[in-house]
Amino acid sequence: MSNKPTPLSGFPELLPEERFVEQQVIDTLRRIFELHGFAGIETRAVEPMEQLLRKGETSKEVYVLRRLQAGPDDQAGTDRSSLGLHFDLTVPFARYVLENAGKLEFPFRRYQIQKAWRGERPQEGRYREFTQADIDVVMKDDLPFHFDVEVARVMAEALSAVPLPPLRLRVNNRKLIEGFYRGIGASDPATVITIIDKLDKLPAEQVSALLVSDAGLSEKQAAQCLQLASITSSDTSFVEQVRALGVEHELLETGLAELAAVVDGCAAVRSDRFEVEASLSLARGLDYYTGTVFEIYMVGFEFLKSVGGGGRYDALASDGRNTYPGVGISFGISRSLVPLMSRAC
């Protein structure tokens, strides 16, 4: 009988030379983040289930933590009072800000390079245990817009310095798309955003049908939404393309101005290894994003979907008296490196 252990899918283990590459990437990211004034933190691996389950779409992916010989006084099971492993670095960071707000100086620039755990079906680029790198800027009460540009530029500079295939940063603005949907008379913009976010998974015809059946749009309104989603640009020419659609709304104008500022602000970091693209189909269906949204793709490896993403959230954390808005981007180190190294073997 063989005593050779059976590998666990979704929990990648690197050979020494692969670990060396990963460590070089981490060291490069850390160095550039720190050069821009971002402070490194590390949070605990576990959080109360009550915190983790606030993102409803992840409730089936959380690993619950308990002792094997749990007694009646132990936190156990899937009760919201029990503990679970964090599935991203945003939830523990929000808790960290609240617990340490009196000791932090704002704006607080933070980077965090750490493991997370997610109980989803393993596949190439998606793992149950993975390392990611986050940067965020957080303020108390009000976060000036220029920090949206700052985090994009810093992440672009950091990723341009690591030995990866060319990368593309896609950027959009939730105010822009919500303002457009309101301008055409959509009664439920949040549902429209959720449906438009399916364009990378479904053909346009199916998305159009969902806009009519689930969001209550007319066929003309659905066509207008798809027209908006078809606009991409590596410069600010998207502004005139949107205005040519003839839709007007105050929120739309705010979103256009903010997105143009991010695209312009990233012009200096463009290179043959890093592209910045305004992509008006990008929605990121999570409802806590309130302005700028980002996604990162590896050119030639689009089948992995995004290897990073993020955006602005005007209520990262709140203690009932104070609100802490933030903006940030996450990059999947394992998500991008492990598939590349498996192909190099």
C-alpha cells in the first residue's frame, strides 16, 4: 500500500524556486508601497462570523473555525457568534480601523500582503488558500477624490516593476453608470448594475433580455445600457462618446469628471507593460462601491478573468458616530503567479 499523501486541491504549495519568485514579487510590491508612504499591517486570520457574513454572496465560502473536541462553552458551528477564516483583507481591515481609530493618523495609507481563505470550487487561478496584496487610503468622515487617483497610480507603478505579462487596469465609475441609468428612466439602477456586470459571462443578447425581464427596462432602454457598456478608451475621449448618447443627469456628469481625472492621472504610468483603460461595462456588482471601480487583467491570460480589483467605498467602516470612507485596490499574487509558474514547469 502506498503511503504517498494525496494532494489537496485549492491549496497550492510552491517549490523552493517558485517560492523565491513569489518572495521577490512580494518584496518589490512592499518596497514600492512603502516608498509612497503606505504602512504595512497584518491582521489576525479569523473574524467573527457576524462580520464575515455581512457580504451575503460569500456566506457559502467561509471556513468556520472550531476545536475538534469543542465543548458547550466553545464557539462552534455556523452560528453568527462563531469564528471563521477571513476570505479577503477588506473585512479585517475595516474592523482594524474601527478598533484602532484613536491611534491612527488620517489619511491612513495601508498595505497588507497576507493569506486569505475561500471555500469555492478550485480551478486555475482560483484557490481555497491564496496570497493577495491590498493598498487602501482611509480618512475620517470625508475622503477627497484625489486619493482615487493615488491608489491607481501606486498600484500601477508597483505592478509595472514585477516580472509579469503586460497588465491592463480597467477603470469605471459607479456614479457615471448609475447617473446614466437614472437619466434613461431606469427605476431600479442597482439591479441594472448587477445585470450589466454579467457581460463578461453572458452574451449581450441574454443581458439585454435580463434587463427587460428583471430590471423592468424597455427594449430601447436596454439597448442604451448596452451602448454605454460598449464604450472603451485609453484616454478621456470616452466623455464625448457618452455625451453623444444624449442622456443627461447630474450624477452622470459627476461620474464622467471623476473617471476622466483617474484616466488622466494615470497617464504617466502607462507603458508597454501596463495599460489603463476606461471601460464602461465594468460595474463590479457589489453594492458597497460608491464611485471609482477597478479591475486588473493579465494580457494573454484573460481566461483567468480579473487578477485584482477594488474601488471607492464611502462607508468602509462606521462606529455609529464616525464614518471612515476608503479607496483601494487588491492584487491576487497567487491568482496571477501560480498559473504562470505551472506553465513554466
